[in-house]
Amino acid sequence: MSQENSEVTKNTQAAAGRGEAPATLQAQVDEFLAKSVADDLQSVLDGEFPETRQAVRELLNEVDMLPSIGLPLEESREAITGKLQQVLELGLPRGVFKEAQGGTGDTGQSLTAIEMLGHVDLSLMVKVGVQWGLFGGAVGNLGTERHHQMVTDLMNLKALGCFAMTERGHGSDVQSLETTAHFDPETKEFILNSPTASSEKFYIGNAARDGRWAAVFCQLYTPDSEESKGVHCILARIREDDGSAIEGVRIGDHGYKGGLAGVDNGTMMFDNYRVPYEALLNRFADVDENGNYTSPIKSSNARFFTMLGALVRGRVTVGAASGAATRTALDIATTYANLRRQFASDDSLPEKKLIEHRKHRLRLIPAIARSYGLQFATNKLTSRVHELDHRGIDPTNMNDKEQADQRELEAHAAALKAANTRHATDTIQDMREACGGAGYMAENYLTTLKADSDIFTTFEGDNVVMKQLAGKELMTGFARELGGLKPMEMVRFGLDSFSSLLRRRTAADRIIQNLQDTFTNSEETSLFDPAFQVKLLSEREDRLMMSLARRLRPARELSVSEAATVVDKAQDHLLAVTDAHVDRIVFEAFLEAESELNTEQGKKVFEQVRHVYFLSTLLDNAAWYLEQNMLSGTRTKAARAALNDLVDSLGPWSQTLVDAFGVPSQMRDTMLLENYDEMIPLCERTPAAGQKAAQEKEAQQ
Amino acid sequence: MSQENSEVTKNTQAAAGRGEAPATLQAQVDEFLAKSVADDLQSVLDGEFPETRQAVRELLNEVDMLPSIGLPLEESREAITGKLQQVLELGLPRGVFKEAQGGTGDTGQSLTAIEMLGHVDLSLMVKVGVQWGLFGGAVGNLGTERHHQMVTDLMNLKALGCFAMTERGHGSDVQSLETTAHFDPETKEFILNSPTASSEKFYIGNAARDGRWAAVFCQLYTPDSEESKGVHCILARIREDDGSAIEGVRIGDHGYKGGLAGVDNGTMMFDNYRVPYEALLNRFADVDENGNYTSPIKSSNARFFTMLGALVRGRVTVGAASGAATRTALDIATTYANLRRQFASDDSLPEKKLIEHRKHRLRLIPAIARSYGLQFATNKLTSRVHELDHRGIDPTNMNDKEQADQRELEAHAAALKAANTRHATDTIQDMREACGGAGYMAENYLTTLKADSDIFTTFEGDNVVMKQLAGKELMTGFARELGGLKPMEMVRFGLDSFSSLLRRRTAADRIIQNLQDTFTNSEETSLFDPAFQVKLLSEREDRLMMSLARRLRPARELSVSEAATVVDKAQDHLLAVTDAHVDRIVFEAFLEAESELNTEQGKKVFEQVRHVYFLSTLLDNAAWYLEQNMLSGTRTKAARAALNDLVDSLGPWSQTLVDAFGVPSQMRDTMLLENYDEMIPLCERTPAAGQKAAQEKEAQQ
């Protein structure tokens, strides 16, 4: 393994990445090779919509697109609002909407464009996501023709709006929202109210400053019953043109957050606030002028989940954009590691580059490998959303296959949202640390990436909830009836149908089938055998699912509260199912991507990256494999040694691996990544306060 | 195990923690019991200097000590500088200095006081640490009587100063600093210069705004030789009284960082800047007026490490204060988990508190247990520094025992600095996430704790470097000769002396001896048997050390560069030795603390906390134990089940466990921790911008 790269001189890739002129002919050859490998890898990483990626890269390389640091809150917000116009000019928003709505229907392209914003500025990504993805998505996907003008206006930034779902008391548990909308037959209006302090709409983007409208999620009441018809969404004006709150709406400001200073999160409450009945976004349920409630979907539970399902894109982009932010952090830290020298092994030796320290390679390269895999899996998810969107499926009338596809899509969106954002939070933190004190200086972007991405584990659905959701879907073979159930109901349904536990393959079916046809298992099978790799990852998922099903089965005979205890005790087991599932589908996405490479050297490097992903995943779960007697201690030790060899072998390729991410290059124009022979002292660039005052005084004299 | 707490009604502790009136007699009894347990636990956690903790708690409960959020940079700095005066009045600084210097010599008290500041505001803690710990420590410990006036002035805040060690090019590798000081015989002065861009002093606290003086670490040159005498420290004026930079000194401003907005980090460079020769802090090496260099310590290596050793307190306080910050985060998130309800298992059941979800307990309680253990170990370290300080040891003339004690102290300071700060970074992040969106609102403090504590893994020595340092000390049986060696030199010395690998016990010797005397090992030995627990943790450390020694031994026969490769390849192994060592000494500190409890119920709860610490540590390393055939898969599975039972059992005690931390109570006066029946909507407290403008307009009309 570790000898495969010997034809390439160490560290040349680093020079290539920074655009330095290589000194010798050999170095030029090496640089050419590194560049061709980076291009090959990037073509695979860029996925189905490379033109979109390139267009956004160009936009993001304009100087004024750099994240602003240290601006006061209002100025940060103003700066981001200003940048929305540039994104509009890029054409991104039209992709969010169907052609009949004045859009282009380029779903995949628009999702990819929002993802790409995450490379540079998550405040901008979130602002774009709130305006066009969430608010636009609610009006576009939950509304009907009568909301056409609003779609046009919000698309063109004539109407800025909020996605007013979360409340103080309920975030992840949307069905328990407390805001009410009562139909008034006399005036044919809905009356919006916030009946409790905990019903205050909370954390709402666009609320504190810019929003003029809101898509308000609320319990709907019609005259025929005192019971809620369930959570529905109503379009409501919240501010006058001059920015003051409209009467009947109170708006609060969350002020400073851990990050995302450019996003104006706020709160809102409604006091007998009346809106015309046509304000109901009525695609999946309607109320006529007499207050009669109708819906093409009979079950209120199914209706609710159809509505939420129409909003799945938000989850896709949150995961994808946090992936982009992670790649930026890896790009910065890896470039730094190929530049910065610290510590010599001996006075007689030169100081080593950080990348030449084993521990440093173990920090960077497995994280890079996981980012590769997550990007492949996320690209497939984006393509899948695009494809399903273009099938013209009627969500109110899906056949079994369509329902299963939709459930699978939602489960994968939830699982990859959790996996991408977990990886982002862990990796961006580690990359900050890998750059030492310099990583803590705001001007080098890592701390902003960290602070801004932090909330991604929580919003668009807390990761624990996302993983539970995905786990439940997996456990029930994506049976439609189970999707929206609370944990207890899950116990009562479905879990006796062990036959439905057969995993659905989502990736690379043909490739994997071929691998399995030729596979024979034995204690000697190589850990580098892709068929064995698939088997080890699949078995973990299968066994965890089977053992969980056995564990939950007795709960069906118990009382509700006793059964609830059984379910709670199995919560970590359910989450482990989702983790195992993600690990496998990411691996399968790796295999599929591998078949698309064009250069021999690219394939060799890529194969090693896949091995790193596989081995580090295996080792993260080594205890489980040992407990299951699926691997011996000798083999897990061998896996650890092999991982060490691989990061040694890939060390010289580390710069190439991150070059292939295609991070907008101006993110490298930082003090952190200056060459030592070009460094300008900071004290010449930013004199400290007292010194500056003295200089000014001197100039005046 | 899990039945032991049944006498206490669930969730009553939560009410006790928030000062609500319990409803029934039984609830009153429960509250009384919870309070007595919390008091008992706190008396053990508070360690040797409880009065100091209490005094700082009271200071920190004054309203104006709350961390400021969202202030512009200069105002943040100004606010923290102002608070220094309050800390001065508390008497903290005098403890840093010896009686002969006008101090009190209360080392332990001053270290504890600085630690306690970390509960509320790490900017203040760092500012205090820079002024009195680092700058004061340098002048006080490296200087002599001729620097007495400066000690007085800096103690009383008449002279604010910088600890100018780190440079852009070299941070953790202090011996390679580039700043120079040349002795000029004609004027009897040192001439300070910054010869390269990479020699710019970087990240220096107090430099950008407040500092008038700096303790400058530099290569010292005297006329007798063109070679540096090594790194020494010189006291230099850097600013005029009016705050402008003094001629010959250029000062830069780092501006915004990831956090610590109240600390004015900056840079400095010297241009033929002359200082009198008496400015050399000359305790360990002197230059007379003719430029003759003398030192009571012959070896330059030994001199360097003696000098650094005198500065060990900085490392102790950084670890300790990050521990305090972590406990605050745990306190906030645990109180929230006992208050906040979300999700019902079934429509017929009430929504569950977060703490009633298994996954949530698994997030909070093992982290609380580790915080307990780290605090016990850190308390012992503080007491040890205090004790050694009071022995009046002459660092220039230590006997073997004293040298060994000093080395052990430094290794433990380094190891616990790394362990505490790693735990802080991971836990504060996880507690932010455990509070969902509310955790991301700056007003609730978690994001500030996160942003401020982030750099603690890096400063006062990067954690990887700290762990290497500690590992090397452990590997060489603390032999003096090896302490300062580069990795290669480590190979050449000492590692053949396997006999010196016997672990030194640092804690609870008698207790552990008693345990071991009665211990018999078998496959049936309970995982709850403390003797078996000690054995499992000790064995991991021992075996890792032995296998590392075997692995490095062949390197002695190799060339320098080949041997360097061997050492690099073993880097992760060396780091694992330190981790195993910390896990063991923390466990031993647990055992020692356990013997100090006074109440029966306190002992029962405490024992479970120790089991949680032990089992979660064991499970984090389950793969290793399985690979070593020290535990069977059946036993590691049993350990996982036992950990789950324990967190279930401790769930109702979770509030009591964090109450015992004694976090200044106003950190709980946040919106996050408001009771649902007392909530005031945010929109009534902070109207959003547009709304506010409208209200003002209305008021004017």
C-alpha cells in the first residue's frame, strides 16, 4: 500500500496548491501529476451539477463575498441582506420553484448552489435558505395558485419572509405547536393567537429585521369542532413597509447568538391577529369561505407528514452546506500543515512540517476521507431529490413505490443531516486546534466557520431527533404507516415483520452485487478487499437492526407506560442503527464514485482514501466487532497499523486531496497561509490602539 | 445498583436546585436530603481551599461580574480591565508572590481563585492570569531583588505587563525562539531585535491595549561567544504612560479572535531597542556590567527547563479554569434538562423532561462524572504546587528526590492541562447542543463559554505537545536527564532501563494498597470491585508503557534520521500512554475523595458517580481491553449495560450532582432556565428593531 506513491516527490503537492513555481523538472512533473489527480478527484466530488458549483465558486471569489468579522450586529445583518441581491442575480432562487411558478425547476442546481455558499459564509447560506428555501419552500410547496404572486415577489426579493415554525416550547416536536388559528365565519378570516408564553415563535430567521411576511405554522380550528385539525401553515403579513410591526403582531430580537451574526433571528407573537382565509397555504388541506375543512389526505397524521415531506429540501441543504464549511476548514488546516514547520526531531535535522508528524496526519486524513464519503452520499441525495421532483409525483396520491421512495428520501435526508453536521462540528473544531493559536485569530476564518456551523447540529431538526427518525424508518422498512408515529406507536406496529428488515440498497447496487458474487469469507480475507469491507459494514447495520427488533418486541405486550420505558432504554440502540446505516451508504457511495475516475494515479490515491474511510470507521467501532466475534484482536490491531501506514502514504498527497474540494481560493488569502518568506509583520499592518493614537498625534503636529 | 435511590422521589432534586417550594412533606424530606448530599459532595469537590472558593463565588455573584456579550472590541477590553481592580481588592494577587516580595505566599489560594474565575468569565480569568500569573510569575520567579519594585507595581496594577514568549514562528517549541538580545559593553545595555518576520511576538495578552511592560523571552548573546546562551527573559518597557508605543518597539493588534474579546492580544517587534543590563531577570543566569555570563546551573538545557519549571503554575490554572468553565456548562445544561419537557412517548402520557430520555442522561452524567474526577485530580495538583512552594526548595540546587518531585509535578500539570481542556472543549460543545436552539442564544452564556474556552487546548502549550511531554516524563521514570530532550535524544537515553518504568503512585497509596491486599482476580470479579477497577486502569498504563519501550528500543541502533522516523511512527502510542496515566490518576483521586464524605446517602451517590467514571473510561477503551484479552466481549457488553443502569439510577440525582459544583448562582438567572409558568415573552423584553422604531415614533406623536 504505502509504496504506491513513491513516484511522486513528497511535498510537491503543497507547492502546487499554493501556486509557487517548482524548482526542477522533476518537481514540474510532480506538480503536473498532482494537478491532474486533483482535477480527476474534483470532477467526481463535484457530482451532477458541476457548472453550478463553478458559477458559485466564481461569485464567492469576489472580494466583497468574504465573511465580515467583528461588525456590530446591525451592520452584519445589513451586509448579508445586501449579498442576497448578488445571489438573486446568480439565478439560484428560480431553481427552487417550478416552471408554472415562474421558476426553472432546477432543484438539484439550486440545492447545490446553496450548499456551495457554505464554503465561505454560513450567514449568507442561512439567509438564502430562510428566504428561498424555507419561506419560499413553504409558500411554493404548501400553497396553490392563489399564492402565485407571493412566490414571484419572494423569489425577486420584493417580499422577505420568515418560516415561523419553531416555538419556545416546541421545536423538534412540531405536532405539539401551540399557536392557534381560528376561523371566523362572520369575517371569513383566520384569527391568529399565541395563547401561552411558550407559544412564542422562537429563533425565526428574518424576523428581527428584514421579514415583512411569515409562513406561520399553527393549530387550525374550524367551526365544526373544538379540536384542532392539526398543524397547518398560514401566510401572514408581519410588518408594514416601513419596517414597523403590524398591529396584532409583536416581534422580538434574539440579538447575539453563538454565530451567524448576519442572520436576524427573532420571535413573534400574535394577538387576535386577523388574516383573510385565503392566507391558508392550502395545497394539502383547504378551508372554504364558510369554514368547511377539506383535504385530499384522509389521515391527519399522513397529512402532517406529507406537509413536512414537502419541506425535506431544507434538511438536505443544511447537511450539504455544513459539509462545504467542513471542507473549507480541512482545506485551510491541510494547507497550513503543508506549510508550517515546528519542532525538529534532532538539532541536526530541519524542523518538520506539521504534516510530517504522525499525529497530525491522523487528525487530518481520516477527516478528509470522511468528508469525501459524505460528499458522495450527499451528492446522491441531492440528485435523488432532483429526480423525484421531476417525476411529477402527486404527494396527495402516491402509490406504494412512490411512498417508499419518499420515506427513504426523508430518512436519508435526516440521517445525512445528522452525519454531515456532526462531522462538521467535530472537524471544524479539530481543524481550529490543528492550526494552533493562528487558528483562533478571527481573520483566518476558522473560528467564524466554527461559530456559524455550531447550530447546524440543532436546526432543521436536532440531530438526536433526526437519527431517531431515520432509525425508525429503517426499522420499519419504510412502511408508510409508521413514519409519523411516536415511539410507543412504533412498538405497536410493524416490528414483528422481520421480513421487512431487509436493507434497501441505495447505492452502487451493481458494483456491490459483482463484488459479492466473487466473495469468499475467511479469517484470511484482506481488510482491503472491497467485498469484505461492504460485508463488515452491512453486517453491523443488519445485526443492530435485528437485535433492536428482538429487544423491542416484548414491549408490545406491556402497558403504554411500561412499554415507553422499554423504548427509552433502547434509545441509544436505535441511534446506533442510524449510524451504522450512514456508515454503510457512505461506503457504497465511495465505491460508486471510484468507478468514475479517469486517471490511473487518481484511482490509486482514491482507493487509499476509501481504505482510510473504511478502516477509521471500522476502528471507531472496533469494540463492537470484537464483541460480536466478527473480528479478532489480531485483525483490529492490523487495521490500526494499516490505517497508520495509509496516512503516512497519503501525507504527501494531502494537499492534492483538499485541492480537489475546489474551495473558493480566496479563503486561502489569509495571514495563516502566508509563506514564511513573504510574511509581513502584523504590527506593520495593524498597529495597536495606543501606537495608532501616537502616530496620529505625530501626523497632526 | 439502580434501586439504591428509590427512597428519594424522582425529580425533587431538580426543584431543590431551582429554589422552588416543594409541595408535600415527602417532597420537603427529599429536598432536605438532596441538599445535604449536595453539601457533602461540595465539601469534597471544594478541596483544600474552600474559603477562597467561597470568597470568589461571592465576588462573581455581583451583577456587574456577568460576562458582557456583544460589546465592541474596545469596550469588551475596557470592561475586563476594569474588573481587574475588583480582583485586586479580593486579595488574590498577593498570593502569587512570596512574603519577601510583599505577597502572602498563599500559592494554593491564588491558584484556586484564578480557577474559580473560570466559572463565569474566562476573559477575566485570562486577563488575571496574564497580569499576575504569567507576567507577574515571570518577574517574581525569574527575577531577583533588583526587580522588587516591579513586583510591587505589577501586583498593585500600577504596571500592566505582557508575557512575551510565543512568536509567530515558534510557540510550543520555545527553545527555537528567534528574538535576540545582544549585550553592548559600551553602554552596558541589551539590544533587543526581532530579526525576522517570524520572530514577531504573537498572541501576547495585554499587548494590544494595556501593557506598559513586557517580560521578553529571547536568545541571549554576550561578547564571549557568537552562540546564543539560550532563551532568557528580559524585562522591557513597551509603552509610554500615555499608551503610545515606546520608540524601538512596534506593537500590533490581533483584533477579533474566536472568543476572549476582553483580552487585548497583540504582537510586538523590537528594532535595536536598548534596555539596561539589569533588566535581565537574573535568578537562574546573570550577566554582569562587563558582559560576563554566569549561572548556578551548568547545563544550558537544565537551565532552560528550570526556568520553564518556575512557570508551571500557568499550566495548572489553565487546566483548572477550563474545568470550572466546564462545570458551569454542565450546571446550565443539567438544570435545563430537569426543567424542559419535550416529546411524549404516547399521546396519553405527559411530555418527558429531557433528563428522562436515556440518550440525554448518557450525554450529561458521564461528563459530570469525569468533571468530578478531573476536579479531584486538579485539586491535588494545586495542593502539591502549594506544598512544594512552601518547602523552600532551591531550584538551582535540587537533590534527586526534589528533582523527581518537580518533574512529576510538571508532567502532571501538562497531562492535566491537556485532559481538562480536552474535556472542556468536548463537554461545553455537547452541553450547548444539549440545550438545543436556546443553547445557541448568547444571553444564556453557553456560546461564550464555548468560544472563550476553545483556545485553552492550545495556549500554555498545545495539548499534543503537553501530552508528549507528560508521556516522555512517564516513560523515563521522571529521570532528570531526559525531561528536556527532543524525541531523538529520548531514544538514545534511558529507555533500556525497564526497571524505571515502575509507575509512581501519586494518589491514595494507602487506600489502594489496602484494596490490593484483599484482591483476587478472576473472570467473575465484579466490575464494581474497586480493586479490580484500579487494576484494569493501571494495567492499561503499564502495558502501553512496556510495549512502547519495546517499540522504541531498536531505534537506538539506527541513524538519527531513521530513528526519528521510528519515533514519529510511535507518536500516537506515546500520547496513549499519557491518556492512560491520566485516566488512572483521576480514578485514584476519586477513591481518595470518597473517603472524605460524611453522609451515607452522599457516599452511595458518590460511589455510583465513580462507577460511571470507571465504566465510561473502560468503554472508551473497550477495543483495547478486548484486543489485550483482558476482558471478554461478554464483560464489555455487561459494562455497557451497567453504565446504562447507572445513568438511569443517577438521573434523579443529576441536579444534586451539579448543585455540588457550587457554580455562582447568577449563571442560572437566564432565559434558558426560566420556569414555564414564569416566562415572559422575549418580544416584550427586546422588541425587534423595526418595532422599536415604530414605538418611538408613536411616543413622539
